[in-house]
Amino acid sequence: MVKELLLVHLVGFGFLFLYLGFDIKAMIEENMLHSVSHIDPNRMNPYAGYYGLSLNYATGAFVALITSFIVDVIGAKWSMVLSGFIFTIHMGFFMFLNTYVYYSISAIMGLGNLLSWTGQGVYLREITTKNNYLRNSAICWAVNLISLPVGGILLLLLEKFIGNELMDYMPISTIRITMCVFLGTSFISFLLFCSLPNNSGPLKKFNKKNLIDALKKNITMIKDRRIQLLIPCFFFIGYETGYWVAIYPTCLIFLKTLNLGNAIKVTAFYTIACGLGQIIMSLIISWISKKFIKNGYKYSLILAGIIHFIGFILVFFCIPPESKYMLTTKESFLPVNIFIILLISFLFGAGDSAWNSIRTGVCTSQFKDETSQAISLSRLFQSLGCSLSFLLGPSLNLYVEMTVHTLVMEDDKKINKEKESEIIYKIKSDDTFKNINL
């Protein structure tokens, strides 16, 4: 038990440093590339941040079909090690940006993302004892989520170091200093993953037949009724991830009526509020799983839906649609203030944490012999939703987007309510989640 908890926390800290840089970079990515385009229009498209992130997740959707095969061949540990290496390379090349370099490293990140999450899910399955699936996923997710408030504090310190100028566009020197910090955090995650014990056995030889079989297995698994019920949820997680990771923080940066300071300070406040929401929700999910053993997933899903619904309504009435893609001083239906934008940030973080804890727990408990395939398929549909969210970022009206978010979320809740008698909510006696504590 002690070793199991230690390994779970090590994996969590590895992901803390891995996504500390990546998530925060995504939050300011459009602003950074918008600034590069303003300085040198021939060097970068002003909306390259949205398109690059879309390419990242589109590549991830394609790679998801073979990710389980890669993890089976090289093992869960080495999959996470390889993802740490890819993240480090991505951050390094980000300091030497032009259109070709940026889109190339964005595409490669699709593989890095999928390897990290699929490897994590399989590794948790390898080290988890009976009845601890949801607990371990919640612990790992909570430790990982410390990255957001830690990253926010780091950004505040960085902002003090580089100065407090109120600039509409970020200087190239500031971009490079910021990326140096994220390069360091990615390298730390690489070292942490290297230190983990290997529970998957030796590397397997590449076998073309096994690759084809893995593709067929993933495609065949889509016919599984349990996966079909989860597809709308996976897609929604991806679509809302695209919004809270990049689009909403970009809105805050471009919304000049807030007067919060420069882009780094705005992002720092956002990440701290969002991170606190995610951590608190992980604790609540852990409590729910202990209090309601058989219906923990259902109650967690309902709670996540309510939280997101409130957040979407606040965005609809308080955030002007122009702030998605340009600097603006306009207001929406209701005046916005610091409390409202931080409340929305907190709600987005809490809702996202609930959805991801549910997804990881379901994939590891309900698909014990096909964990890597289940996680890969969840990432496939999540990546498609996220890619679509970024692709429509520069063009889709914010009011339309919030309506889409709400409709998709309500559809998810309706499907799960109608099918609550399905196996996904019927946890057998040997799989009940008892004594789940953080």
C-alpha cells in the first residue's frame, strides 16, 4: 500500500511538471503568437495559436488509434518518458518560432499528449490494488492539478522579474524567458518519469500484424455499448478543455476593461483560480466515491454538469464575443469585474476536474483488460472535440459557442440519466470503491 501510494504521487508530480508548462503556455499561446505576428506579419499568422493547438489535438486524434499499440510495445513507463522528452523538445523549439517550426512542433505534441495520458492510465492499472481505482486516479489528478496554482505563482514571480509594463503585445524577449522556465519544468518531468520502476516488462519487438490487430481492436471496441455511451462525454470533455485551456484566458487577456495588468499577470490570476477549483473538486469527488459507493460516478457527473452550466451562463452574459480574437473595450450584457472572471475560472477548473476524474476512473475500472484501448478511444474523441474548439476559435461567435457547450452538456446528462441502469453505473461487488481517501 505504501509503495502504491508513493508511485501514484510520483506519477502525479511528473504530470505536475509536465503540464505546468504546457497548460500555461496554451493559455497565453494565442497572445504570444498574436504578438509575434504584430511584430513581423510575415513570420506568423495572428491566429496561429488557435490553429496550432487545433493541429496538436487533431494529430492526437489520429495517433490515438495506435497509441495503445505503442504503449503495449514500449510499456507504460517508457511511454511517459518519451512524452516527457517530446514536451521538452517542444518547449525548446518554441523559442525559435516561425510558421514551419511552430506547426511542426504542434503536430508532434499530439503524440506526446496521447502517450502521456495513455501511459499514465496503464501505469495506474499496473500498480493499483483492488478497490483503489477511483482513489488513485483522484490522487494523481489532484497532485497534477497543483501545477496550475504553482504555475500561477511562478508567473507572478516572472512578471515581477520582467517588469510590470501594461503592453498590448508581448515582447519576443519576454516570450523566450517564459519558455525557458517551461523548458525546465518539462525536463524535470522527464527525469521523474525515468526514475519510476518498470512494471511492463522488457520492450517488445515491432510486429506489423500486432499493429494491424491493435487498429482493428480499437475500431471494434467502438461497438462496445459502454464506449458508445461515453463518446458524447469524451467529446464534451475535449470541447470544454479547448475553451478553458486557451479560449477563455485569451478572452481575459484581450478584454481591456478588466485592467488586471499585462498578459502574464492576467494568466497568473486565472491559473490560480482555475487550479484551486480543480483541486477542491478532486477532494469532493474522492468524498463522493466513499460516501456513495455504487452511484459515485452518477452523482459526480451531475455535479460537474451543474457547475459547467453556471459557468457557461456567466460567460454568455459577461464576456463580449470580440474578446476571443482581438483587443476590445466593449462590454457584454452585464458588466464584468474581477470577482466574476475569477468565479468563472474556478467553476471551469472544478467542472473539468470532475469530468476527468470520472473518465479515468471509468476507463481503469470498467475496462480492466483493455485499459489502454479505452483510454486511447477516450483521448481520440476528446482530441476531436478539443481540435474543433480551437479550429472554430477565431470564427465562431462566443454566444453560439456557449450555446453549443450547454446543449452538448445537457445531451450528456440526458444520455447518462436514461442509461443509469447500464453496467457503467453497476459496479460489481469486487469492484466497489471502498475506503477512498486522499
